[in-house]
Amino acid sequence: MIKKYIFGSPMNTGAAALKLSDETGSLPVFGTDISENKITLTCTLSERDIVYGLGEANRGINKRGWHYEAKNSDDCVHTENKTALYGSHNFVAVSGCEHFGIFIDTPAYIHFDIGYTDPDVMTIDIHSPDAAVYFIAADDISTVVREFRQLIGKSYIPPLWAFGYQQSRWGYKSADEIREVVENHRSSGIPLDAVYMDIDYMDGYRDFTVDSVKFPEFDKFVSEMKENNIHLVPIIDAGVKIDENYDVYREGVENGYFCKRADGSDFVAGVWPGRTHFPDFFMPETRKWFGEKYRRLTELGIDGFWNDMNEPAIFYSEEGLREAMEHVDRLKGENLGIDSYFDLTGTVAGISNNVKDYDRFYHTVDGEKIPHSKLHNLYGMNMTKAAAEAFERFDPCKRMLMLSRSSYIGMHRYSGIWTGDNCSWWSHLLMSIKQMPSLNMCGFLYTGSDVGGFGNDTTPDLLMRWLEFAVFTPLMRNHSAAGTRDQEVYRFRNSAAFANIIRLRYRLIPYLYSEFVKSVLNDDMYFRPLAFDFPDDSIAVGVEDQLMVGNSVMIAPVYEQNARGRIVYLPEEMLRVKYLPDGSYETRVMPKGHSYVSAELDEVVFFIRKGHFIPLADSANSTAELNMKKLTLLGYLDYKANYLMYSDDGESKDYYDQNNYITLTVIKDNRDISVRSSAPDIELAADIK
């Protein structure tokens, strides 16, 4: 049951895909207090209530005990005290004596106090008089989330190659450097499907340009990579460089496509190129214009992009920089004591991403000028919408890889996201594990973190443990920042062990891809907390460092330095699979309950539910070389089980074609195992306990 309540005159953000009639009467469960510029919703929490949701948020799967903000933020230091990251995903779901969810659809700033001030109270402060609020009630938490997902529409599905291993680094400065990266992967036996191109490929940080000195004959380079089954994925930033010799800049100025100051002049902000303008993506004509620019690269063979800096990130505004400089001038010659010293450092540090700048520029929405501060959380979504709309025009039948850093619910229909500039910290590996189901609840299924950490220097053991988790994330991308330790896996002494883990990823793709697409089409979650599958198990309900992956697999990643295993809770008897450094695996049936499970640094452990099996392929150097017609069925059965495998061409959008579904069957009769497939051209073998 979903009910929609209207406060004031909310804008249509594009988040909801279903059209519902407005309800009369009061919002259920929540007390409501309305003032001139604020709506406060208050809910009492019982002792056993768990609060899920908020997508890309800090801390745990259960959000109780902390406070969070809907305020898309360019903040690369994701420490525990942070209350906002790059996206605003304003959905929370409560599971306990009752099961319900609430989605606050507004671009306004929102503060979620979930038992932070009072452990038994959730308070949601909406800093606007205008919001659409959706209330969802059901008999269980899984249904609450499924109904919310139906409300917001089907999630984005990338091409099959985007499920392969991907390599990225801020600092690949030439075609020859990328050739070297690809060659080192291939010569080391490390599978690879994509290499990302950060800002270094551009001509002077100008969007949609390629530096012809560093990347000569770029079209031929793209073709060369495609012949090696490598997809190049260039970055696109939100800021357009101010340069009279740059046609994108000239067109934007001439046609009024950029955000304006109050006086009607184009707003100026500093980003990578220095002074830039921001396109006004709230104007349909701007979205169409900007989206068409992607064609420059798609016509050269590019079939994947990542949109970045689109919160938008602001190094400085002209006004803010001037004010800061004037303030610093006033401090010249002073004896800087404790107050004046921190005044100086705070002034300089406060230039970047200063929220005061959000009131300095305006968008045009349906002919009305609206300050950016009122629309901030929607900016990145509309940039990515511009790209997605363009791809539909270019080739409506072809899937493109699209990722965005900034997001709002609704953008999940256009692209995936990565979780931003994390760090090479063990705590960020654990944070990534906990973010995945929360993002899935909000519709973001194609997601993952920067494997190994983006900032700071990784270590071989951290990178290996992170890869062992990322084997299961839809986006598996190793990404690091310029100035940090090189972290391509072939650079480490035990590169063969890294290669083996990545080769496991390719063996699992028939299962991972199938479960991903079925989760999208069925409005389900690819990653789930154990509580969703075992709601009556009081121990499972409290577990946050183990996840269900699809309908058959449970993972319990190792995320502590120097650990050689960990305690795992099995809510039922399961088959433990241990993938070994030589590429083989061993299996063992384990009982329900707590067990210590050994996992050496170069071993990957996962679990298959009783009565289930999963399809495995032989590994390959790329998804293009993956043979999905030759499968080994690995599982744990008493008698008989079926697996509905989704398998398509990996490129087109005929997701509902029944020919994409293949039924795999295993029958166990004492020691005799028989297998069959509804598709006669599939060769099957079985390894069944």
C-alpha cells in the first residue's frame, strides 16, 4: 500500500514513476508539524525497530543512532562524523513491530535524526514548505522495499561487458600508458574489460575534447582497444571551461544554456580548468544541447562514460574568492592568536564547496528563476539524465555504460553510481559492504566502490581483501588517485593470486549477471541484509557484515588487517565454497549457527543455500571471450532444484524476451546426479553435494 501526501506546492523531481492520487487526512505513523519554511515529521521507534535506507550514507545498514543530511556533497574524506556524501536518497524503511517506509520527494535540504538526539525518536526536518511524501506499509520489510521500487521505476541495466573487471587511475596521461596497462594485464593473465580515462585525456580539461598530442588518432586508438576487447570509459565533468576558442563554451553563452547570477550574467565557478560555467540542466534545451556533445565521443567508438564533479563541486566562486581575499588582507600584519589564526585557516578552507555559493546562481525551471540552493540535490541527476536522453536518441536499442558521482532517487533509471572518493582504509572496505544493500533499496543496483581505495596508499592485503568482496559487486573497478601508490594488481609480488581472484569473477558472471537483471525486472534487491531472508532469526536480523547476493549465495567478507578468517553466522545449513589460489575450489557442508571460517589472504569464501545451485563458467580474459554455453552447476541439494538463468546478448534492451530465460535443472538420486537445460545448446556439468 502506497499513499501520497502533498505539502505545499512541490516540484516534480522525476523520482516517482507511478502516478498516484493525492491523499487527504494526516500522514500515518508520523506526527506532523508545519511552519512557514519547514516541515517536521516525528515518529516513535520501538526498541526492536531497525531503520533501513538512505542509500549512499555513512555508518551501518541499520541507521539508528546517528543523523544524516540530504545535501549532495563533494567530500572525499568519508570519516564517521560525516552526515552527507554525494547523493540524496530520501527513503527510510522501518522494520519491527510494524513495517513501513517513507520517501520524502523534494530537492530541499533534509535532516534525518534517527535516534541521535532521542534513541526512541526519529525526526525528519524538511527545510522547505513543499514536499511530496509517500508512505508505504506492508506485512514485511521486503514488500515495503519492493513497493517503493515499483513506485520509482525500473533500475538501469548496463551492458554485459560492464560486469567485467575494470581498471582506472587518475593519472593515465597518454595512449601509450593505457596500452601498457592493458598489455600488463594480458601478459599477467589478469582478465580486463575496461580502462577508465580521467581528466588527463582532455585538451586543457575541456569536456568532450581529446588531447591530440597525448592521444593521437584517438578513433584508431579506440578501435585498437576494442580489438583487444577493451572498452575505454572517459570522464565528463559538470563545469565548462571559459575559453573563447572553445565551441562548447561559445554555444552555451550564445544560447543562454549556463546558470545565471541574479543580474542575468553567467555564473563563474572555479573547477579543474580554472574559471568555468555550469550548464543549467533544468532546462530541456540545455539537456538536449549538452547531451548531443557525447556524440563526439560515441562516434569515435566510445560506449561508456562517467559523469563527475556534478554535485556540482565548486573550488571557488568569483564572489567567494574575492570575499575571502579581502578577509585575509584584513588579517595581514596582525598577531595571529588562537582565534585569528583559526579565522584565517577557516576562511581559506571555506572557499571550496561553500554553501553560500548556492545562493549566488540560478536555474530556469518552467520559465521561473530559482536559486540553486533550492534545487541543489537534483543537479547531478539532471546532468546524467541529459546523457541518458541523448543515448536514447543516438541508438535506442543499445545499452551504454553510464556512471555518475552525484545522484538523487530517480537517477537510478538512467545510470549506476560509484560511491565516490573513498580511501585505502580497512574501515572503508567495511563501509562499502554496508552501503550496497542500502543503495539497492533506493534503486541503485549497478554500483560499487573504488576497489582498493581512491585516496591514500593501498596495501597488497587490503587490495586483495577488497577484490574478494568486489568479486560480487556489479561494478568491479580498481581506481586510485594521482600521487598515491600505483595499485594495478600486476604491480604486486603475488600478482598471480590477484589474477586468480579476478578470474573467479568471470566464472561467477553467469550467476551474478542473471541475478542482477532478475532483481531489476522483479523490483528486487541484488544485495540484501540477512534480515530480509531470515526475518524470524533474531541473530540474523542483527548481522551487518554478511550479505545475501541474489537468491542463492551468502557472502561474509574478511575486512580486517592480518585476519586469516572470521566468525560467520549461518542462519541455516549451507555449503561453504572456498576458492583456492590454484583456481580450484573445495566445498564443505556447514551447520546452522556461528562458526569460525578460515580464509587465507588469497582465498575467496562464499556460501550457497541448501536446495540451491549456481551456474559457473570457465574463466576468460574478457566478457567477450566468456562461454556462457558451457556451465558447471555448483550447489547443495537433497533431491531436485531448478535455476532460472537470465542470459541475453548483453547489448540490446529486449529484457522481457522469454528466450532470455533458461531453466537449468539438477536431480540428485543418492549418488546419481542428472542435469538438463531448457536450451539444448548448453553443455552442463555438475558438482553437487
